[in-house]
Amino acid sequence: MKAKLYLSLLLLTGFFVSAQTGATVVDSINSSSIWRTYRLYRPLSYTGSQPYPLVINMHGYTSNSFQQQFYGNFMPIADTAKFLIVHPQGTKDASNQPYWNAGISPTGVNDLLFISQLIDSLKLIYNIDPNAIYSTGMSNGGFMSNFLACNLSNKIAAIAGVTGTMFSSVSPTCNPGRPVPVMHIHGTMDGTVPYNGGSGMLAVDTLMKFWRIKNNTNTVPTTSAVPNISTTDGCTADHFLWSGGTSGATNELYRVNGGAHTWPGASIIVGTTNQDFNASVEIWRFFRKYKLSMFITGIEDNTFENTFSVYPNPVSDIVTVKSDNEIALSLYDITGKELIPETKESTISLSHLQQGIYFLRVTSGERSVTKKLIKQ
């Protein structure tokens, strides 16, 4: 499947790139002494003046960030709905295959830390709405999204998994501490991650029951058949909605009857792929309903920016923050490394720093915002 998918991507990449209006930025951060790369798609509409949601889209086992960017293609949706998409790259396992350590090994690479640091780093570079950060992924990327729901619920508002559930070793210790809205999409004929579970993987029905209990939703879902628009794709789909959860949380399942280990709606066909609905469209429809502030307090508030001023900028020496509120300041470099710990002084000296871009975090109580500074 890997070779077939890669060949299809080589043939189709030119079409996809030309069809998008935005740009892909390839960059990296250092996490646990490993340089970790990512691909971030930035719509043409993004100028930095307004906060944008962020969708994390993770590849499957043996795949990579490049393939996932075009296979689970959110780019046309981001162009019109106005959000950023980051496609992080996993590390290699003992078989030299890219993977995510979604609770697989306590001694393996710390991908939980990497994703957390990636979010922090991107928030310093881009104007990201901290209330609207979401995670999705294919197969192993779906497992990782569920792992983030368990362990990074202070940053991730909602998650969606496609063909990837949760490892049975993870569920006993999964305590997100708040409702986490979850969407899941899975084919009943998935030969890689079986719908009915096995080999340490939760069955889909078990996964949905797990999140139903965590989110305190209604026991009985509302069910409906997805219109069979494509009669030649070899499968159909049903939709299940569990509503009534704490703080408005819901869970959703798209069961693809006869579907394989594939991404519904994808233009790249690697098995029995449902074409009655588009997984990426439905995932964004699900994500956009939720803000992190619905479930927890103390999230960075971009409206706070209007209550203070920062000058001069560009700066050669001293930067001053004027505010009628009690504030605290801290300074970071472009990699997210803290250079000046939080201080309640209203001025910070950059005289000892080289010319370049830095990021000033201004905090007042539970509110905070990050401003880009140019040192000249």
C-alpha cells in the first residue's frame, strides 16, 4: 500500500499544488535533542492580523507528512474556512518506519512532548487562536490523536481519527480531566486496524463507548444513513451522533460499510474508498463547533491585545509595554526557547541579543498574548 500511495502522490502532487492558493512552509523544531520537521500550509488569506484555528494532521505508520498533506487534503477547505494546517513528521521505529509513539512504548520517543512543543512554537510564529487547536490523523495518526485527547486536553479542543483507534494499554490511564469531543471514521473491512479490534487495539464500538462515558453523552445515538451518492465505490456509510454531553460535547462515528483502510473522499484510491462523503470536510465541520474555552478556563485571549501597547517595534535596546492592568512579560526566540523568564517589569532590554525576530508574551491574570518583536 505504501508504494502504491507514493506513486499516486507523485502523479497527482502537481495538480494538488496548483489547485491551492496558499503556501507550504517546511520547518523544524528541536524536541528532546531531535530535530523534528513539519509542513505547515498557510492559506493566502492569512496575514497575521487575525487569529486562525490550527489543525494538526498526522500521517499513518510507514507514511510521512508529505503524503498525508495530499492524502487527507484539507488545503481547499482551509483556503475558504481560513485555518492553518500543520503536518508533523514522526520518527523511525526499530523497523526504520515512520511512526507515532501513541503510548506504544514508555521508553520510545516522546511524541506527546513534541506535539506540545510544536504547538507552542507555532503560536510564537503565527497568530493562532489558542481556543481552536485540533488534531486528526490517518491510522497511527488517529491513534496519536486519541493519545493527545487523553494527555494534551489543555491545548487540543477536539480530535478526529480516521482508521485509527486507541491502544488497549492506553485506555486505563486516559484521564483528560474534561470532556473531549471525538469524531471517528472507520471501514468495517479495514484489514490493518480491524473494526472489531485486536492485537492490542480497541474495537471501534469500544472506543466510542469509552468516549461516550468520558464525555457523559446520551447512551443511544441518533443514526442516519449517508446518501449513497457513489454507487460504484463498493461501500456505503452510516452516521452516528451521541449528543447531550457535558459542556456541549458530542461524539460522532462514520461507519463505512465495506470500507477498507482508507480516507473517505480522497482522490487517491488505495483500496475500497468511500466517495459518499469527504472525511476532511466532515472533520472540519465537527471541529469548528468547539472552542477550548467551552471546557476549561485560562486560555490565551487575543482580545486582550487591545488593552496594552508595545513600543518601539522594531527595537534596538529597550522595549516597553504600557497597560492599565498589572502585567508580566517574558521573551522567547524563534524556536520557542525562553530567553527572559517572566518578570513584572514593564520594560525588557534586548541590547544583549543579536538582530532578528523574537516573541514577547504579555500576561495579565489568566489572559495572555504573544507579540512579534524585530530586533535591529
